[in-house]
Amino acid sequence: MTTRDGGLSHLFINKIPGHWQSVETWSTGRGVPDLNGCTDGVEFWVELKGTATNRVDLWPEQIGWLERRSRAGGRCFVAVRFRCLPGPRRVAQDTLFLFRGADARWLLKEGLRGPQPLGQWSQPWDWDAVRALLVG
């Protein structure tokens, strides 16, 4: 994996039409998701993660932000790219999972085997389905 977000930022911005804002708040407000998007008049937030294992690393500040915004009625998601290369005992995989932001704490605790994803796609990913889940 070359980046902590699994290269998802570029993909979301280029595959889903709308207005996107990359958010980098490490010095002013830890925990704010990586992307803010708006399409079809619906605004949403997406935290992006990349992993080659079951584990999904989330900071306590990220979990808190996602839970608070979800309780306030905000549309929040965690997108996880599970990507591993082939090896002697494994098949190559490149799978996208989309979880509710409210499930972030469970996702940290149990990993990809924890909460039921809203959607799960193997390559090629169905970007129309991803968009439909983001905008509801």
C-alpha cells in the first residue's frame, strides 16, 4: 500500500461527480474526515483508509468526530480499500468497503470482520453504487 488512504482520495474525486474538498486539519482539528463531498444537493464526509490486513487504523479523534456528526444527522462514511498482492498462500485482492461513520469504533475494534458494510465491491468497483450510498 503506497498511501495511508489506499489511493482512495484520487479515485473518489475522479469517479464520483460533484464538488469535493480534501480536508487536511492535522494542525487545527484532528479527526475531521479526509474528504467532504457534495453531489445531487447532498453533502457528506468520507474517512479514507487503506489496509492489507483485517485491521483498520482509526484515531480516537476520528472515531469521536464521526460519532458526533452521525448523532447530529450528518452523512458520514468510512471507505476502506483492502488490497493485498498474491503470495504463496493468498490470492491478490483489491476490494472497496463502505461503512457508516457511526460504526467507526466497532470497525477499529473488530476490523473488516466487524460491522456489516453498506457496500463491498471487488474490482472493478461499481462507482454508481458507491455514489448512490453516499447520497442516500
